[in-house]
Amino acid sequence: MSKGAGVSRAKKPKRSGPSVLLDMRPLQGPSAGRGVGTYAKGLLAGLAEIGFDTNVTLLLDAGLDAPDLPSGGYDVAQTRHRYHGQLAGYEDAAVLGLDLRKLRPDVYHAINLWLPGRPPCPVVVTLHDLIPWAWGGPRMIGERFRYWLGKRTLKSADMVLAVSQATADDAVRFARVERDRMWVVPEAAAAIYRPQAGAAERVRERWNLEPGYLLFVGALDARKDPAALLAAWKAAQAQRPGVRLVIAGDPGRQAPAHMPGTTMVGRIPESELADLYTAAGCFVFPSRYEGFGLPCLEAMACGCPVAAYRNSSLPEVIDGAGTLVADGDARALGVAAAEMLAAPDKWREMGLARARLFDWGKAASRTVEAYEAVVSRLR
């Protein structure tokens, strides 16, 4: 293990408080483009905002390219994985504790379920979801096997930061985590997600789209129910003939071969996604289970009305600022979207007000409180 990964950082004086080793290795793999990656960058930005970045050392894998990191006064340390993918979690369980002994942080913070088996310091872990156990039945057997070790070691963590109350409840139910070792620390939308001036003109020029379309963002895997997305669109068209459906994001390996009639823009930069949210008439989200439901929050932060199923964490995020329908009722989802298209201004204002309650600075402050709590608990 070596410190200083060749990433230049302007050092500032360390503030009072514990030293933290924050594991950023998920940013060096496929997770960088998923919810875990969004969380990592948001938390780093929040820690810098509150001035705690100088207490943080980021753990990276020396065998992989360094990720694009937000600016901050943190240090960087390197380790080297022999294995990647599924076996990496087992390797961490076996040897990560040795690395922690060399670096000697006051707290180790994991942002996924790759946890050390015998840690020499308090361990804080962010839990994004336990979807393989909470949803999907036999379809998720492979995912349950993949994350089995992480779920098993989760209950030994000194503090679990759940991104929603629904996820916290899942941790109690499926991983037997004690509630007094668990805090709910919600995520937030990145600063780029706000109403974008000129978005309508840019989406016309870029994709030949007229504002007021339905929008879905995310992978088209089974949990996101692509068949229901098409059914909801059909129901909305019955009331709003000609309304288009736009799908953004990497469709993923489980995506249907065809989504007939839709406009699929693929994975795009965040600036373009913010334009799509801003110019959309309604964000339609037929997901059957979410650990947090960040796309709904991003949509509201851009002034886009949201219609979604009432399940898992989505009521916590939307909380009256959008329309929730019975879980699995695709027709009701489409009807709700059409009604929101007819009167969008009220929903835009309510969504914007709701989104402002979620802030990465607040999340970072609460996370630092968790660090301090686990250190003081052991004194």
C-alpha cells in the first residue's frame, strides 16, 4: 500500500475530528456510472463543502485507472486487488484488515458491501439497498449469491448508513442489523440537476423533441418493468394523443430487444440529462423496488413532474410532490402522467420545493456525526 496516488490535491489544515479512510474503489469499475458512483461523488462534494475533506484519505486500486474525482483537500492511498468483480469482496474480507493496520485511520467507510473481515478500526458502511433479498424471488438467486458475504458481514459493522428508511427496514429484516447501529442518511441530487435555461431549444436541436414528452431514466432491467413502461405510455396516449416516450441511460443486459416507438437516447452526459429532465412533461417511473430512487429526485430538482409506483423508498422521496399509484398498475401510472401533463405548473413547484430538502452538505454533516459517534463509542 502506498500513499499519494498521483492525484494532486491542495492541502488545507486538518480540522478537528476523526481521520477517515473512505473507499472510492467503486468509482474505478462499472459502479462509477450507477447509483453507487453518484453517491460517492455527491458525498465527496458534501464533505468538501463542510470542510471535512482534509480529514479524509481516499482508498483507490493501484491496478486501475484513477477516477475523475471532485476537487478537495483529501489525501489518496492505494492498494492493489488481485481479483475484480465477484471475488473482490472475498479478497477484501480476507486481507483489507491488513491494509487498514498500515494506514491506521480512526474510521474506515465502505460505500458498498466489500467489508474487511477483521477490521482494526471502527467500520461505517453505506447501504444502498438489499434488493436481491427484498424483491425478485428466484430471479435474484445469482445476485444473492454475489452479495451473500457482504450481507453476512453487514451486521458486524459499527454503523450502517441506510439511504432510506425502507432500506434500513430491509437491513433489519434481511441482515439482522440492530436498529441502534443504523442511521438513515438520504442522498441528494447533484448540483447540475436544476431547471436549465434554454433546455427546450437544445432538446429540439439535439434529438428533434418537442417539450412535454414522457421521460424514463435508467436501465431497462426486470425490476424497472419495461413492459409496464410501454403500457403506461399507451394509457397516457389515450388521453394525450401523440405524446412521445423518451428513454435515457444504458439499457443494460436485461433490456428487451425492442421498445417500439420510443426515442432511446442512450447514456448521455449529466448536462444533457438535466436538459431532458427540464424539458420533459412528466417523468414516469415504473420501478418495482428502489433503495432510494435518485432519478425521481433528479427529475423534481429540474422541475419535472413525477409519476411512480407506491413501493419501497419512493414515498419517502416524493412525499406528495408527485403522483404515486398502486404498485404494478401500469394503466394508472399512464393516466396519472397524462393528468400531470395537463397541469404541470403545480407539480413543478411542489417538486422543486421537495428536492431542495435533500442536500449533500446535510448528508455529509450527518455522515461526519456517524464517524464521531462510532469513535466516541469505543473510547
